[in-house]
Amino acid sequence: MEHRTLGRTGVTVSPLCLGAMMFGPWGNQDQDDCVSIVHAALDAGINFVDTADVYSAGESERIVGKALAGGRRDDVVLATKFHAPMGEDPNARGNSRRWIMRECEESLRRLGTDWIDLYQVHRPEPGCDIDETLGALSDLVHQGKVRIIGSSTFPASEIVEAQWVAERRARERFVCEQPPYSILVRGIEAEVLPVCRRYGMGVIPWSPLAGGWLSGKYRRGMEAPKGGRAQRIPQRYDPALPENADKMDVVEELVMLADDAGLSLVHLALAFVLEHPAVSSAIIGPRTMEHLEGQLGAADIRLEPAVLDRIDELVPPGTNLNVADAGWTPPALADKSQRRRR
């Protein structure tokens, strides 16, 4: 598996990153099976693993730590994230110094490691000064508990602000962004990806299979899977919604395109994400060994220009078929009071 450099960090990573969101009660509750998936991924050449404190309330981090015990930790670029609520305490969440310093220690304990290679802010927090966040993360880097820092699902304007604050306040800077990106979710092509290239940041997209839409599970005339994400976030899967009906139409066209190219739909989707010059590694999130095996070969595929042109016809560059797939809604849009005079 040919490796790539993560932005300008000098850190070399595999083009596929093993995402651990499905390890634990959110997905696969068999810990031994999850450990086997991690080991199979490493044996296949993947050296990059991404998780988060919130995934199954910390269970994902524990499983990853178990999988890397026994001498495999040193060879893995290990990434995790903070921000989401981790309990009822109103301060057990967010991007404040108080929470970052505490939660980093908790993640280190759950992962069974002395350091985190890439520590990421899972989402923006408009009510917290970015200098507060960067200051705490810089201290963790200087303490040797974190190697490099990054953001996830940040809009372009906040990525730029963070870069400027880091330069002016002499903070460690974000060197990586983890945005949502797939054939069906291309909004970041307009500004986020160009901004990341301008600042030499690595990009590690999450959900390259569009939350399962590009796995082949959601097809016309087929019964949709029960439970899981479709139950937790129905606005992204309900076929009665016009935006989701549009996704289903595009999926049918993509299945034919993949067949004509001699590819599976999964390989087409992953190869598309890896084609963008800003992308360092695409995060795959297998729940089973079968899922992992069905995705590994995508790292070696290059799509023909005619295939990419057809994808552009189906989903114009820079567009999301469903705005709910963007991963984060700015408060200026989510809160109507911010758009109205009192």
C-alpha cells in the first residue's frame, strides 16, 4: 500500500485510515472481533487509526488500545478527538482548556498509551475563543502527550481564523482537517479543500461512503437496513424526503457507472475521494471483517477521467445533495434569533 505525507507534517500515513466509530455498542459489540479487524487492517498495510472519546462513550478508544497493546502501538499513527458531551456535567464537553486537559488524560488512559499522534477538535464551538483551545492543545504538545493537532468539520473561515491566531499568538497550529467528503457530499470542494492546500494541511475525510449510501445497502426496490444510523438520524435516510430521493437516484446511476468501470460501488466511492489532491487519507469505518476486506483494495485504484467527468455530471462539484450531510450547522443558520432583530 503506497503511503502519503500528512500535509506538511512529515508524518507518512496509509491512503486508507481505519476509523473506529463502529467498535463498541454503536456497531460491533464483540471486542475480540473488533481487535481482529484492527490487526487485519494493520497487516494489510494500514498504519493510521482514528477514533474519538464519544464513540460508544469511550468504548471505541478502549478497544483500539487493546488492539494496539503488545508491541503494535509504535508503528501506528493514532488519532482521536474531543468535543462531544461525555456525561451530564455541563463542563464535560466542548473546546475549553478545562475540558481539553482533563479529557486528554482520559483518552490516554482508555487508549493505554503515553501519547496521541493526532489530537483533533471534533467540532467548532462558537462560544469558546479559539485561542483558548489552541493554548491548551499547545501545552499538551509541549508536554509530550500530543504530537500534532487538527480540526474536524470546521468551515473554511474558522480554519483560516485558527491559522491566524496560531501565528499571532505563537500557538501550535492545526495541521490536519477531518471533513465529511464523498461523491454525494462535495460541499467542501468549494472552500475547505482549497484552504487546506493553501495552509499545507493534511485532509482525512470522514464518511467517504456517505454514511452507507455508497455501500449498496440503500437501493430502489430494496428494503433499507433496520436500526443503526438510519434510525438515529432519519433526516439523512428517509426516502420520502426529496433530498434523499435524489441521493437514491444518483446511487442507481453510480452502480451502473461502477459496473461499466469494472469496479464495486464501494471501490468507486473510495477511489473518488482519494483522487482529490488535497486528500491525504480516507477514513473507512468497517463494522465487520467483511466490510474491511471489501474496502482495502480501493487504495490501489485510479479512476479514469471519463469516470470522474460522469460523477461531476451526476453531482456537481462543490454541492451536497442533502444539506443535513454537512456534519455541522453554523449557529447563524440553526438559531433563527441570530437572524432577527429583537
